[in-house]
Amino acid sequence: MMWATIANKLRWSFRKNWPDVVGLLARYYPPFVFAEHPKSLDGVIPVFVFHSVEPVSFEAQLTFLKNNGYVTLNGDELLAVLKKEQPLPDNAVVLTFDDGTASLYSVAYPLLKKYGFRAISFLIPGCVPDEAPPAPDYGLYEHGQISRQALLERERGDFPLCSWQEIRKMHDSDVIDFQAHTMYHHLIHVSPQLVDFLHPNYDFYFYANIHVPLYYHNGRPNYRRNEPLGTPVYRAEPRMSGRPQYFDNETVREACVRFVQESGGMHFFEQPHWRRELVQFFRDQRKRHGDGRFESQREAYQAMLDDLRQCRAYIEERLPGKRVRHFCFPWFIGSDAAMQAAQEAGYEALYWGLRRDVRANRPGSDPLRIVRLEDRYVYRLPGAGRKPLTDLLKDKFLQNLPLFKQRLRQSL
């Protein structure tokens, strides 16, 4: 069981990081990333992806863009350029923010206004709170009255996402273009292969428990993903992967949860061999009660379509006058079926990470295959202050190494 858990962690790390490695080796990136002294973008429209941001590094990136004469496009402007309905402005880039974390409001929004830039943010409307505690004022940070940690504090607390109140303010300013990122950003089980149990050190992620797959209780989905300790975790993929969902046997799951509760609850996981004991109990229960079932391909398609439609309608309802035409795949993972469902749901532009079949966005490129680069590659754009590619890759390695070690320890 321990090896299955470790293998699952490594598989996800592979899925997340290997495309970048392959992209560098096979040169799937736009030409400016590798060029030594590029003088222009040569018709390329770089689209950069951000998640959480902190003030020092993000302002440095915006300063680089401003000093080198870059301009930003919103979603509909990018779509019009790709369709050749309007000309491509010189030095145009696109800044995208996934998830709508609290730093979008407390850090990115005031800095974008300060430098005269705009951005696109892909929301998870099913996880967005109506209200949240007031975010720290960026002006207080700028004048040295609060620390950088205080500015980011809410994102690490009970309200890590922007509220609808904050989203409406940013929307009304025309600085942030809000679009869709699925209704709940959820994983589904795609196999009866057991890979872990929910335990105190499980990687729940810092908001919305998005690393916990979706479970059903008496036929109803629990999108809060606040499942009890001892819950079996099976191999999972994003909903938009197009894979049929595996519905586990609820009797087996409930028996495992009761076993943990009756064996000391939290204290059960302090035992050195808790996995071995719980795996054996799980196997006995599954032998007794049987496996779960898979949904059909038709059911999988309908589930994706329903999510895509609901996500779009919800954002448009909460932001009157808003037209949602753009969709971003969570974890950068989609499928042909998801692309078809997205078009049926009314989306005209789809955003990914790297793709093997598209190296760069240009006028005339397919808007259903918009590729995006990590925000660190802002510094490979042509201009003064450009950084060596080796420095950016070294920084990425050093930044991700502690996180990888932490997640590996959580598997043991």
C-alpha cells in the first residue's frame, strides 16, 4: 500500500512537471523562450499563467513588462486576434490567473491598476464565498504599515478565495476579465485501485480540499470534499479528463471510517503500522461487500456538459451583463470529449498549459487550443532585464524541491 501511495504521488508530480521537461527538450515553447537575443515576438501572443502571487516578485514582473513596452489583452480581445477579426497590437501579452485566490484581490488587482495592465481570471464559482473578511489594504503594505505576510494572510486562512463582493468590484473596474474554470475543480475516481486513505497529513491543498476526489453519499455528491479520516482514496483524474467515474462501494467506505473512529480516531494514525492494518481491513470489507461501479461514457460526457453549463450560467448570473466565452482546464488536463462538451456549452476559447501540437498562439491559431506558459517565462520576453533560461529553471527546481519532499513524506 505504501508503494501504491508513493507511486500515485510520483505519477501526479510526473503529470504536472514532465510536460515542461519534454517541452524544453523538444522545444514545444514559443521561439522567444530559446532565442538568445530576440528583437520582437514575431507575431506570437504569449499567454502566461499565475495562481497565487506575492507583491515583490509580481511587481518585478509587471515592471519588466512596463519598461519594455508590453500591453495586455483581455479574453475577448485575444479571441478576436486569434480569429483575425482585429489586428494584433505590438508587444501584446495575456496574463491569466487560475482559481481566483485571495491574492488576486489583495495583490494582483492593485498592482495591475498601478501599471495599467489587465488580466483574465478563471473562477471556480461553486467554491466562491458570498462574503469574506476584509482583505488587507495594499496601500498599507506599500507604505510599510503592514508586512508582506499580513497582506497574504487571508489566503492561508479560512477564506482563501476571493468573495463575490470582491469579484464584482474587480469586474466593474474592467481590470479583471472573469471566465470559467469548472464549477468545483474536482477530481473523480477512475479506478478501483486503492492508493491512500484520508489521514491527518494528507495533502488536502490549501483551499477547497481540491486534492480530495469527489465522493457520493446516497447518490448525492459532496462538493465540499470534507470527508472523514479513514476514507479510502482510489486512483483519480480531473473530471475534464473524459474518463468514466468509478463510484466506490459506500458500505466499504463507511466501514473503514468506523474502523478508524473505533480505533482511536486521530490517535490511530500515530501507530507505526496503521496503513498495513487499515489496508487489511479494507480488503476484508471489499471481499465481503464487493466493488463499486463505473459510469458509462455517455454519463461521463453528460456530467462534463452539466458542469460546464452550470459554471458559465453561475458566473453570468453573479456578474450581470457578463458574457462567459472562455474556459480553462483545471490541472491543464482535458480531452476530446471535454472540448466537444465545452463547445456545446457555449465556450469559444479553451485554455491549456503546454501542448505538443501547438507551440505558440498566433493570429489564425485555433482558439480551442490556447497554450500558456508559467509566469516565470515573462523574463524570456524580448527586452531589457531579460534573464537566462538556466537561471529560471534553477529557480524552479529549488522552489519545487521542498514541496516535493513534503508530499513524499506525507505518503509515508
